[in-house]
Amino acid sequence: MADKPSRGLVVYGDGLARFINESHTHLHSLASRASCGFLTLPNSPPSESEDARIVREFAQLLDASEAYHNTVMPSISERFMGMRSAIITNNSSLKPFGGKLGFTMLQLSDIIDNSLPIAESPLDVVASELLKLLGFQEGKTLETSPFDLVFIHIGDGEKNGQKDTEYVNGLVGQIMQIEERAAEISTRLHMSIVMSYGLVSENNDPNLSVICKDEKNSDLSLLFPRQSYTVKGMNLRKDVRHHCPMLIAQWQNAVTRKDMAETFSFKDFKEHGVILTIPADRFIHEVAFKLWKAPKYGA
């Protein structure tokens, strides 16, 4: 745990996990020094539209399924000790949802003098402006900052998947470069890279399961202990999608624990990731704890 509250940046590659390849060296470099693992999601409703999927899965990251189903919820600042939070996205469905939860909703054009889509905006400028929102400027940590937590949402499924993944890779590289030059920033910035698979089918992705084949075998399943991600409180979660989880790597210099993963990949995270598997709706609680905006974290 840091001796001062951290400030959080979440780079969310929506539907981009399937496009990661060996050329994305910055993502792999981050994974090699980070804590890596999986965030599980519920199954998709039948005939779900792409915009509905984007909002529903983002709601899971924010532990805000009630709001997705139109139940009134406390704002993000009310839930997490006054945490000031922003989401940067160009998705027209995500904007009103985040606003309903009390996030400051921004487009990239709000923070840089640029009308280009996120994935066409200059990487160095975007990285610098993202860090400024968190009070990191010219290698220094300012005493105050506009926000404690910033999400940047990139991706619209398979439409521009390869291009968007290249952009995420480059953005991560730029942020890491800034951190490496400024130790004062690297010990205060808690960075999470989350990459999801988007629209999926278990039949199409049989090798992307967080459980092993023997666990699926009904004759052997009783030999395996119940995994904690399948439980909420004292009750079993009724709807857990074991295949195609979100991939997550978290890094903060001298704070997060390094594991044995060397690449940003499902296989490496499954074999060597220290985070293992947690439900996606626990993510915001873990991040808030790192920012000193939650008294404790418990999966």
C-alpha cells in the first residue's frame, strides 16, 4: 500500500482482447511488470445489441447493474467517499449512463484541441492530458487534481478492432514512458488496462475458459473446490460466464505485486497471473481502495 492516496487511470479496450498480437509490445511490456488476471461477466441476454452490450459490460465494471436496469443508485462519489471520477468516451449510449451515475462525461475534444476520433488523436498529447486530469504534470504530482479516477473507453467491437488495439498499445507505451521518466508519478499513479472480448459465444471460443476441462466434466466437478468468483456473500452467483472474461493488468510502481506473466494474453494470464479470476463488479471496489476511497477491499 502506498503512503499517500493513489490516483487511478483505467484504459478500457472494449471488444479488443481478440486483436492483441505479438506486435503490441507496450501491452506485453506492461503485463511483464504488472499483476494480471481475469474479470468474469454474466452471460449476454439473447439478441443483445452492440450498444446495449457496451453499456451492460461497463455497468459491471462499475458495480452498477441496478442502474443499468433503471434502478436509482447513489452516485459514484456517494458510494466511494467523495471520489471524483470521469469517463472519456465517444459512445452515445455510454454517455447518459455514466452521467446518471455521477461521472463527469467527457469526449476527447474536451481535453485536447482536436475533433478527431479517439483512435486517431496524437498519442503523446492524449497521454499527457489524461495525466493532467489526475494532477500529474511536467513530471510532478500536484497537491490537487480535477479527478481521482479517470476511465478512457476505446473500441467499438470488430468494426475498427485492429486499429483501436494499435492505439491502446501506443497510448500505454506513452504513459509508461512518462512514468519511467518521473518516479514521483509512477508511485502515485495506479494504472489498470482492461481488455474485453466484446460479443462472444462459448461455441466460438472454447479455449478461452477460466475453468479447466476436468472441472466441466460432471463426474469430476465435485473434486474441485468452489471458486470465489462464483460466490457473492453467502450465495452462489446464478449467472457466471466462464469463457471470454475481461483481461486485466494493474501496475503501480512499488505497490502492485509482479507476477510471472510475460505477455498480455489469455494463456499467460491463466497460467501465471496473480489476480486469478474475480467478478467484474468487484473491480471498482479494488480500485477505490487503492485510491483511499474505500475502507477495505474484499472480493
